Amino acid sequence: MLKEWLKKYYLLFVIIAVIAAVFALANFQPAKNLANACQMGFESLNLTPIAVISGAAVDAINPCALSILILLMASALISNDKKRALKTGLAFIAAIYLAYFVMGIGVLTVIRSYTLSFSSLFYKVVGAVALIFGLLNIKDYFWYGKGILMEVPLRWRPKMQKLILEVTSPWGAFVIGLVVSLFLLPCLSGPYAIILAMLAAKKTFAKALLYMVVYNIVFILPMTAVALFIYFGLPAEKAEAWRKEKLRLLHLIAGVILIGLGVVILGGWL
């Protein structure tokens, strides 16, 4: 009994132990001296691209957007027109990209307007939020469906599925993609908001826009790959079965990446 319990939850204990060790070392004087000695080395590195790509990867592997795309293409494939299904999927992906880029510009503008006067404190808050989101994703690996779920709220899903099943053309998929972006905000906004806050605090507006372009390209890559796989013969049912099978693992990977971002931000290494 004890052995099975330890086997089931040992990874959670390891993650908690690593986080505790990081904070303990951060307050240990020799560790502080070592960090100060290495500060110039960290400053010479530009870790922003790594952070942006890591945050985008968390969004990219999130099961929410993938499930909607698979459902949309499965609906389009009922007519056995693969080209139309591909166009429908790509139109949906383009809408998601456009919506999140535009929303990102809005969020970035607001953050820069209201937080620059206390950017140092705000930056620490961003790191703490990254840790919290990371732990919530790891919670979804061990206790999926309990407490706060880092996905689209269950009560929203029937309405969202109804909208998707009404799509009859690529243009319809584009419009639905814009609408569905609002449903996806609770699911995807965490990593994006963290990266936008980091860019607002550390980069000029022009550079932040360039990083946003990269972020959203990385974000849509898995969706684009899934659309192409389905077009070239992968049954939508198999794609959905794989998503469900890997659902908890995807949450775990997202959680570990977010915790890493949080530690790096709070440690002042970014």
C-alpha cells in the first residue's frame, strides 16, 4: 500500500523538493555570493528568446486548442473533402493567431502604461504567478478535474462545441476561431500574460512586438502539424484519442516549464 502510494506521488514530492531547495539556496549566504559572482555571466546571456519560446511551448501543448481543432476538422471531413477540411483548419488557426496577437498588443499596452512606475515589484509578482500556474498544471497531472482546472471551464464546453459544429466553410471557421479565442482565454492566457508582462518590464515596445510574433508562431505550430497530419490521412478520432491519452502528461510538462520560468524570473536571471 505504502509502496504504491509512493510510486504514484513520488514525482510530486521531487518537484516540491526542488522548489524548496531553490528558495533555500536563494537565502543561503554562500549561494548569494556565488550568484553575485556569476551575475555578469548571466547578464551577458540573452535569455529572453528562451523564455518566450518556453512560454509559447506551454501554450502550444495545451490540450484546449488542439481539441477544438480536431473537432472542427472532424466535422469538416464528414463531406470527405480533405482540401476543404484543411482550409477550414488553417483558417481557424489563422484566426487564433490574429486574435491572440491583437489581444497581446492590448495587454502589452495596458501593462506598460500602468506598471512601469513599479516595474521591479510587478516583475516579482509575475514570477510568483508563473510558479502558481505551474503548480496548478502539475496538480492537473495528479488530480485532474479537482479544484481549479487549467482548461476551458466545463460549463462553457457545450456552447463552444455547438458553435464549432455549425461551421460550414473556411470563412466560417475563421469567424468561429475569433469567437472561440475568448472561450480559450482561461485556458491559454496564463503563460501568454506572464511573457507579455516580462516583455513589458524588460523590452521596448518594438522588440516586444517582434517577440510576440515569434511567440504566436510557436504557439500555432502543433495545431498546424495536427491539421496537416489529418489532411494526409491521420483519422481525427486517433488524434483525439492521443490527446486524451497524453492530457495529464501535457499538463505536467507545462507545469514544469512554468515553474522553471518562475524560478528564473524570481532569481533575477531574466
